[in-house]
Amino acid sequence: MAYNKKTWLDNDLITDTALNNIENGIDNLDNKVGLMNEDINAVHNNINTINRNLDSINNNISVINNNMNTTNNKINTINNNIGSI
């Protein structure tokens, strides 16, 4: 049941219907907050997964960079050897 805001006036009678309307509104908000917390946790988990993937990519880039440096050093050595012939 949707919450219907009531504007209370002086001397209004507090009825079970009015109180239940407030309770239903609070319950609805509580459920929405629970769902939002689940969504926030899912986003947090996705961010953690992305960070782990980025760490892995950075490690792979470092390995590739080291391999390229090693290859360049070997090429330079070969060029130097060729130059001394």
C-alpha cells in the first residue's frame, strides 16, 4: 500500500488507520533502503573486481615492458656485435 501523506491539524484524532498509514510508509522506506544497500554492495563488489583486474593488467604491462627492455638490450648487443665485425 502506498504511503499517503497526511497534514495533521490541531485536535485531529489519531486513528489506527492513520497510524497504520505511517507504519506502512516507514516499512516501505525500510524495504527500499534494504534494496539500495544490496545495490551498493553489488557496486562495491564490482569495483573490487575491476580493481583486481586493473592490478592484473598493470602486472602484465610490467612483464611486457620488462620483456621489451630485455629484447631491446639483446638487439643492441647484436647491433654492437655486427658493428664490430
